[in-house]
Amino acid sequence: MSSQIISIDRSVSFDLAAFTKQYLRNARIFDQDTQALTLAEIDLTEVIFENALKKGEQKIGGKKRLSRLKEGKYILLDALVLKNILENKHLIPEKWENLFITGKIKKICFDGTEIKNDSISNQVLYLSWRGGDWYWSTESTSNNSGIEKVSAVLLKK
């Protein structure tokens, strides 16, 4: 398996308004995984998809999912990683697409950046595959999570 490495320029702050093109009005970054901020490059073949479910669970609350992920052994990939992935779609591993096509997952969340908006609950950005292409949108951290919603993470070293 060949590596599919993306570079992440951390010298420039992530511009949420420019990325979302005002899709999220008055949005600001509420919380950030500090370890994600240290990542200068990522091999996309090393990304793990974690749903944070414990044995026997079918669904958990979104805030509980985030809490488990933050307490775990993971670096939660952030909004700037998602931006770079979307700018380099050709590097996305084929197995990611296959997980969507087979219905195993519906959303890949980038929980390393939580977004706050004046009118809605906290949000995270997610990646999805629709109609033969990759798209991003937002998901409330209050929504329940099941096996089909995963978080893009790396193991802490």
C-alpha cells in the first residue's frame, strides 16, 4: 500500500469564515485538539475511523462520543486537515470511498475542531461521499452517534 501524504501549513491560522463561505453565520472555533495543531503532515492511509462505541452499544449521545474520544489514545483530526484533504481529493484512499459505497459509514467527523454558533449547538465538520464526489457539512455535537458516524483520528505516539 503506497502512502498518501498531505501537508498541512500550520503557519497560517484556519479561516473558518472563508472555509464555510458564511454557511455558518457568526461561527467561531470553540475548542481545538491541541495535538492536532502540531501535525504538519498526515499519511491518509494511517487515519483510523473510530466510533467510540463500547461493546454492545448501538448508539451514544454526541457529547458522550466526543468525551470518550478526547479521553482516549487519539489525536482528533481538525478542520484544517479536512480543508487540506478536500484540496487534495486525489490522495484520499480508495478504501474510504468503499466504506461509503458499502454503507458501512455515512460521515467522517473531524472532531479536532468544535465550532460554536450563536443560534445552534456546537458543531463539527464532517466529510461525506455523495454522487461520486466528496463533500463537507456540519453535524451537531448533540446528535446521537451510531456505527455509521466515525471520527478521523490518529493514534497518539
